[in-house]
Amino acid sequence: MGRGRELRGFMNMRLSIKAACRGKRGTSGLIPRRIAPIRRGLRQQNRQLARKIQLFGTSRCLDAKRKVIERRRAGLAVYDFGLGEAKGGINGEFAEAGKQSLAAGRTEYVDPQGLLELRRQIISWLGVERNYGPQNVCVSVGAKQAIFNILLAICDPGDTVLYDAAPWVSYIPMTYCAGLIPQCVSPKYPEANYLKISSSDLERAINRHRNARIFLLNSPCNPSGQIYSAGELNELIEVCIRNRIFFALDRLYWKTVFDGYSFPEPVINEVSEPWIIQIDGLSKNWRSLGGLRVGWSVGSEDLTRAATNIQSHITSGTATVGQYVALEALTKEYDWEMRDDLQEKRDLMFSVANDIPGLKAFPTAAAFYSFWDVRAYFGSHAPNGKLIAGSDDLAEYLLNSAGVVVLPGTAFKQEGYLRLCFHTAKSEIQEGMLAVRAAIEDLC
Ligand code: PLP
């Protein structure tokens, strides 16, 4: 609304209030009933939330969990392939470490950068002792805050942040919250490499967006389940350094790599060290620790100081109890049981999915997601006549007709796909896949 019209509207409303009050003054100290709505209107007329809030909705992953809870409460069938949560009950020793920290009253504020002993342990957990020390680590409220700190620490409002082709759901909302502009790098041959981008794709995007300040790569990737090889990773880093942009690597799923492979470490040396930041955390590599909200970033000292400065004003760091649990988890020898269990579940879901006519599942190399190309079903109709025009319609149809919770590709800027998390019981995968198959066979 233009200033003039806004002002006229405001004056008109004042006049209506005056008219409504005429003759009423002195009858009571209360606002006459017919005036109250006008007053409310007056208050709300110039009331506006930030425009950026209209650019995104609440996290679709967390919404999926809400749907599961609602359906279970209502006694409806539900097969939960929605939220990417490392399920399965907390390790007893980790729980004990949390209890002990509470019992010992270790609940005071601590260094906003995180407990020194935890930061030391993070360095050895990542095996980066040669390049970094505890001064390079900032412990945050989940990996989410570590990423947000980095966006704020590196960029000024209006700068551009580059993401890969299928960005994880919260990257873009965070970018808008920080007053920045998100851009996804499109692969020249999306099908050939399961949406992974090459160094020439990145170079093209950088040339197009000259005010890009960071390229954030998620490898292993949520949602596509792909992982960048050491060669691919280091080529992308080289492109960033050559173009003077930061390279942020979200490696949150780095312990869940299948088929005998392991996570390829980025090369850190004198040249690359100032430009690389790595993000990791507790949520995905151990069972049931996501709610503790512990994540961390590791990078150059000045950037770590800036991230700590920012979070010291926003959250003061993450809860002390969670940090003691993290310390226990990182100190213990890593148990590969969950990775091995997930590999079997991956195989189970992949074999059933690829047997469903028209469906093409990506081979999952890492993380715990099966990413399905479902474009063959677009244009078909549900038994009630509803058109399946895209992945949102298909996800809604699977939920309503079969109780199957999945995320549509649109949540990851990739129309044409569905994401299914297979971090659940084998029986749920078996039964859920039968339900998916039946629902898809009902499409006409
Ligand atoms: N990055 C990726 C790729 C994720 O999948 C998630 C959570 O799903 C996060 C970051 C956020 O992790 P956290 O729960 O530790 O904040």
C-alpha cells in the first residue's frame, strides 16, 4: 500500500472510531462493544511481519514427524519414511554421562564456544589434529546453528550463497533469514550423476552469480544419498579458492557410508585452510541424539571467533548436559553397528522399490535416504479422480490412501522425486513398501 493510501485508511478509521464513540462518552470506562473490532483493525492496519517470512514455511521434515504422531494418536495406519532421524534408543553409557553431569550440577553457563575438552575431542574425532586445534571449533545448537553462524559470519545482507542441486530443506530458509540470496547449482547432466554437480557446473554458477560468497556442499547428501569422491570434492574446493569464495562442507552423515567405502576427507593445507569450513554434529551418527541439539563447525580461527561471537549473543551455545553426552560419545570407540544395520535396510528398500513399475530409485551410497524418480506417475489420477500433477500430490496421495509418510522432491527444490528415510524397522519397510506398491497400482 502506498504511504498516501495507508495514511487515508488510518484517518478514516480514526473517524469511524470517533463516530462510534459519539454520545457514548461517560457511560462506562469500558470500550463499547461495537468499537472494539474497529480498534483492533486500527492496530492491525500497519502491522506487518517481515516479508522474508513469506518466502518459506516450517521445516517439512519436522512437519512429517507431526503427521506421524497425529495419525498414530488417531489409531490410523502409518509407515514413517518422513523425518531423517537416527532412531533406536540412546546408548546407556551416553545416558549415564548426561545423568552424571546433571547430578554433579554441571548445568552452569559455559564458554559460548563450547567446553574445551569437547572441542579437543572433536578435533580427534575428525582426525584433523595436523591442521586444527580447539581454537578452530565452535560447538553449536545442532548442525543447524553451526550453518547459520557461518552464513552470518561470512556474508553481508544481499550476498549470494550457492548450494548443490538438491539442497537440504533448511538451507534456503536459513539463507533468507540471514538476508541472503540462495542459488542452486544445476548439473549439466542431472541424470548421469544422480544430481551431483561437477566443478564446471560450479564454475558456471559462480560466473553467473558474481556476489556469491559461499558454496555449501552436503556430502553425504540428504536427500539424494550420494557422496562426492575425494577427486570430485577437491576439484570443487579448487574452484572455490580460485574464485575467492568459501567452501562449507556439511558432512553430518559422514560415518554412514556403505559398501566398504569411507568418507573422503577434503585436503586441508596452507592454501585451502582459510577457505574451508566443515560442519558436523551428534544428530545422525548415533542413535537418538538429535534432540540433544549438539553440532559444531571446524574452520579457520578468525571465522570460528566470528561464529562464537554471533552465537554468544543468540543462544550462548548449546546446553551443557548435551555437551557432556557428546564428549562421552566422541571419546568411546565408534560402533559401526548402526551403519551395518542401515546397509541391510537400504538393500531391502532398494530392491522392493525398483520392482515397482515406473519407479526409479537412486542407488544410495551413503546417509539413510532412498531418493525416487517418480515422474512416470505424473498426469495419472487417484481412484477418487484427483490428478497427480507433481511430487506434492503424490506424497499427499500416499499419505491419505496408504498412511505412507514421505517427503516430496519440492522440499529439496527437485520436482519429480520423493525422499524416503529408511532409518526404521525392517518390518515397517516391508509393509510400507507393499502399501506404496498397492497405492501406485491403483493410479490410472
Ligand atoms: N544438515 C543436514 C544435511 C541435515 O540433514 C540436517 C538434519 O536433518 C542438519 C544439517 C541439521 O542437523 P541438526 O539436527 O544437528 O541441527
